[in-house]
Amino acid sequence: MNLIIDQIPERGRQIVLDTTTEWAMAAVSDTLGVLAESLSGKLQISSKAGRVSVSGELNTSATCECERCGESFRLALPVEVELLFDPAPSGAPVEEEEEVDEEELDIGWYQGNSLNLADVVTEAVALALPIRLECPDTEECDKRTAKLLAEKGRSGDSSHPGFAALSKLR
Ligand SMILES: [Zn+2]
């Protein structure tokens, strides 16, 4: 969804997102790498002298696979949105790697006169994601992970029923 900067009223504009907001659900799903199951929240957008500020809080959930033990779990992710956007410098398209002043590191750019809100949601969700997606139940996850490691590392381990059955076949 493209937001026309000139059309943002002085008091700002509020955009309500929910599970039926297709472009936002698509942006969240793309970022999570799995289909988002729910989305709710509001974005407050205001513009002052060309600088656009987007703030708000979103909540989204999805079924993810634990990166340690592989078990599926339900991820409930609160997404804090606090982003600023300036008009991209005119001329050549801006390279991500281009050097910027340190204080401007957190400021994104918009091209032309519009801000793509799907990109904003993508960025906010990416920032909110934990470094690793892991089961919320760490104790159970540890057990499953230990079991996986045991199966992988010591294939001769007869304490596992599966391996006991295998050794009988030999
Ligand atoms: Zn796990």
C-alpha cells in the first residue's frame, strides 16, 4: 500500500491493521517466512517538513518451526513500530551501503512522493524478530534437542527403543 505523503493530514493519519489487511498480512508472512495467522494494531503516521514518522504497535502470530528441535510452536510477536523516513536524495537511486551520518542510521528513505507501507511493516517485523526462533518451553526444547543430538551422535546407543529394534535386526 502506497501512502501519498502530500495527502497526510496535519494531525496525522491512523491506519488500522487486522487479519483482513491483505498487503500487511503478506508483508508479515514474507518476513516471518511462514504464513501469518493473525495481525492487529494501528499505525500512526505523520509528516513534518518531508520527514515521515510511523509509530504504533502491532501484534502478529504464526506457527513457526523451532530452529533447535524442529518442533512447531505458536509464535506471538509484539511489534513495536518507531520508524522515520526522509525523502531519498534526488538523482541516482540510493544504495543501501552508502555512507550516512551516524545519527541518520535509523532513518529510512522514501522515493518520490509516496511511502510503501508494506515495506514499513516488513522492516518493523524484521526488527522485532528474535535472533533465533525457539520453542517458548525451553525445558521441553532442551529435552528434544538432547534426544536429537543423542540419535545423531551415538548411533549405537541402545537405550533408545528405535535403536534397540534396529540391533535386533542385525
Ligand atoms: Zn525447540
